[in-house]
Amino acid sequence: MTEAPRDFIGYGKDVPKVEWPNGARIAVNMVLNYEAGAEFNIMDGDPQRETSGDFYPHPLDQRSFGLESIFEYGSRAGVWRILRLLEEYGVQGTIFACGRAIERNPQAAREFTNLGHDLVGHGYRWEAHWDMAPEFERDQIRRTVQAVQEASGFRMRGWFCRYLRSFNTRRILMDEGFTFECTEFNDDLPYFVRVDGKPLCIVPYTLDNNDVRFFRGTLSTGEQFFQYLRDSFDILYREGATHPRMMSVGLHDRIIGRPGPAKGLQMFLEYARRFPDVWFARRTDIADFWTDRYGKELA
């Protein structure tokens, strides 16, 4: 089955010379993935437990108390450390929120919106969408919207799938009133795709400016994380002098929320805050700006 031909060109050589608000050279979006309690668990009726972040061999059909406690750390302690850092540096970012996780910690959900962060759907459960039947996928999206709205008052308009979207995801999202989607990693700027002839804004995400690399063994200190983010920022900021760019940073409360890695986040926020013409933006604001400003021109 094919949804559309792959696009290997994108903006290509002729990158649009966009104008971010207030003449910013770079839009920086800090993304906190909030997943604790939405992962696979035997207690929740799943046929096997979660394996992402597994450090010890353990039967798949039994609970892993160690891995469960790693997720719980994020929800109990890590999320609050991250929120305090973002607030200290005056940064409003984005929460990739799983509906079940929000239901299990409504206090955190309320704090997200109290601090001005926006929320983007990340599944009701923390699971891939690629093999979901259409009606089941629609139901999961609706349940996520309801859970987030009831807990925080925020009506989400963006979505990010765990791992992969299905052939139906974008169509369902547009049916349900969503205005942007983020399950792509293929550009330094937003762009538009056509879904049944209608434009949908894509706000690409990142796997390299991402703390998940601590769990994959390619980062071991907060300073290493800072150095990579700094280098990414420096190149994009330099390019942004003539052609403004976007930079996403992926965070997880169970990873960057630990004290050691959190030092890298603190160092990056302090560094980036020194520069003029930097727009720390929520993902919804980026999508809205892009659609309002460039929807007719680039869609």
C-alpha cells in the first residue's frame, strides 16, 4: 500500500527565506515527552511488558519492577525538575502527552498549562500506530483528546505517534480537527502535505537533539548533551542570519529529569538565552504561525 510518493527534494536549494515573529533567526521548541503510566504493562491487560529502556533480562510476560520504577521516577520527580528549569529560564515549550499518563497524574497536566506549555497528542497508550485498524486508531485519538482536555483544559491540535504513523493517521487527525502533525524527521522547517486535497502542516521532530541517546549509549554525561545541542544551535543560528531555521529538542522526564543529565539541559538553556533573535516557541504557535503566514504560498 502506498500513501504518496516519497519526497527527496523538499525545499531543496531554494530554502524559503521565512520571517519568524520579531525577526528571530531561529525558533527553538523544547519538547517534553510525558509517557509514564501509558507504557505496556501486564497490570493494564497488555500481553507483555514494556521493553524500551530495559537494562536487565526479564520475562516479557511478567512485570519488571525495575523498569516500572524508571518510568515512575519521571512522573514523580523528573517532570518537576524539568518544569522548574524551563520556568527559571522563561521558556514555554511543548508536552507530547499520552492520555493514560495524563489520567494518572492530573496534577502534572494542570501544571503544564499553568506554566503556559502546549500539549500535543502522543497516543492514549504509548504504542505505535502503524498497525492500528482505522476505527481503533480514531478511538485512541479521541480518548487522548478527552483525557488531556479534562485534566488540563487544553484542546490539542497537534499529534506525534510513537515510532510510526499508519496510512490513516493524517486523514483521521484532520477529520478530528487537528491542524498539524509531527511524526517526521526530514527538515529544518515546517512544510505542508496534502491529505485528500487539503493542506496539513508538518512540524518535524528530532531524534538527534534528543535525550533518548542516553539510553542508547551514545551520551553519558549532561555536558555531552549540552555540547551536541550547542553545536546544533550554533549552525542553525548562523544559517538563520539569512534563512531562519527551526530547532527541536526532545526530552523525557525519566531521562533528562535525572540530576546529571538535567545539568546538560540547564547549560543549554543558559547558553541559548544569551543570544538575541531567538524565539523559544511552543509547537502549536509554530504551526499556527506557519499556516497563517505561509499557508497560501507554500501549501
